[in-house]
Amino acid sequence: MHYIENNTMNSLLLAAIIFIGVVLFLLLIKAKKGTREYPYQLSKYLLSSAERSFYGVLVQSIGNTEIVFVKVRLADVIAPKKGLSRPDWQRSFNAIAAKHLDFIVCNANDCTVKLAVELDDASHQTSKTQKRDELVNKACQSAGLPLLRIKAARTYAIADLQHQIMAALPPMNDVNLSSFSPWAK
């Protein structure tokens, strides 16, 4: 009889310990949800030093009628074509949603997108980046967005960049190129 009482007592004690453990575990989980920490920190600079250097020259190259935006998400300037099935649209969107363009040149008055500019540094020699670049090239071409790729350099000449911009923009009919501003509507 004494053995049965000890066995019952041990079982009750074990059940109480398990119950208290479960309650403590649930309280701990609930407490963690309420005090969730976010593991983020502020990046010191928006642009790398190479991007910042090029940005200054790009802004000087385009004049006052345009504005330059930096690090624009590709899906904010192009979108999958209308008429695609939902799965095809989603697949096309997902392919561009996490990509960004280094620079977007827009009309200063209405923010119409005129040109995308990518600054290609040594990282663009890796196979992963080359696949990404191919996707961006084909997506921009498909959407009719002119894309200018500039090789990163220590210095840039404004006149050279202006010529490259002109060459990247689609040709305009009946325009006298000697007085042409590539940014006029």
C-alpha cells in the first residue's frame, strides 16, 4: 500500500512539474512576441563612393530639365504586360521585384521615366551578377526603357557622358541634333 501511495505521489509531482514547465514556456513565448526586437541598423551612406562620384557627373550631364533618382526598384519603373495569366504575371513580377536600378533619369516636371543607368563595377564580372544584368537588360528592352550601362571609372567626362546618353535614347524624327536637348518632351 505504501508503494502505491509513493507511486501516485511521484506521478502527481511529475504532472505538476510538466504543467508548470508548459505554463512557463507559453509565458516566455508570449513575452517574446510583445518585446520583439528588430535587428536593423542605419546604413551610413545611400551610395557607394563610386556611385556618388558618378551621380554628381550624371546630374551635371542632364541639365535642369531632368531629375535623377537613385536605387530605384525595377518593379517601380516597369511592370509585367497586361493580359498575362495570373501565374505568368506573378512569375514576371517576382523576377524584377527585388532588383533595383542604380539611377533613373526622369523629366523634372512630371517624373516620366526617360532613362535607366547602371554603373558596372568589377562585381559585374561574376556569373551571378551577369545573370542579373541579363535579366535587367532584357526586362528593360521588353518594356521599352532605354538602359545605359557605364563602366565604373575614377573620373568621368561630362561631354562623353552626354554623348552616351544621347546614343542610348531612342531616335527622334525630324529633330535638328545640333540644337537638340535629349530631355525636351
